[in-house]
Amino acid sequence: MKKLTVLFFILLIAGCDRVNSSTDIDMNVNDEPSPYISTPEDIVDTHGEIKNLERFEDFFRNVQLGKEDSIRVAKYTIEGDPILHELKYDGKIIKSTYDSRRDQFGQGSIIHSACSLIDTAETNESTNYLLRDCEPPIENSSILVIEK
């Protein structure tokens, strides 16, 4: 009976360890990410051709009004690899998650940042939407560039 009890606890501990390991695997940027599957809510930028631009404009407006919202922007590289940028606004802070793990020629990383606003930089040719006042600071703060 004592051996059965010890075996039970070993299996129980091993089972718990397996659950924790799978959670760590999902968060490990060195592992292969799941394939990107576009949803109808995604804003998709394929070399300047933007699908679902209205949804992005709604998000931008909601941030300006202080209303909670979230979006996912998928930008395709020249080679056809998606780079995902998730933005979650809680009414005060924009939490940014930039995931380039599917880009075979990129950094292959996930970058998290918290930003206080979205700003625009306009030229005669385009409007660039940029994250501002981010912590930690991010190199490329561009979310979306809309050609005029």
C-alpha cells in the first residue's frame, strides 16, 4: 500500500510538472510559433494594401475618447511572412505586443511595451500612426502607414 501511495504522488507531481511545462513552452520565443490565421477583425497590411482599415480607425478613435478596445495588425513582409502587432487599450495605457517570430529574416522575437498614446505623422504621401511615450522605449513605433 505504501508503494502505491508513493507511486500516486510521483504521478501527481509529474502531471503537475507537465502542465507547467506546456505553459512555459507557449511563452518561450525560441519555440516555433503557431501558424497565423487571419480573423475578420484583423487589420491586414499587405505591402500598403490595407484590409479592415475602418476597424483600425475605430480603435484610434476609441483611444482618443478613452474607451477600452483591442486590435491585431498583421503586416506581411516582402517574402510573405506575417508580423503581428497586438494593441490592447484599457482606457489609460496601450499595451503593445510586437511578434516577429514568423518572419524568417527578422529578429524572431516578442517585444512588450506600454505606451500612453497614439500619434500621427502626416506627409503629402501618407499618414503614419505611431505609438508614443512607451516603456520600455521601442525602436520602430509605427503601427500602420496609410498611403494617400
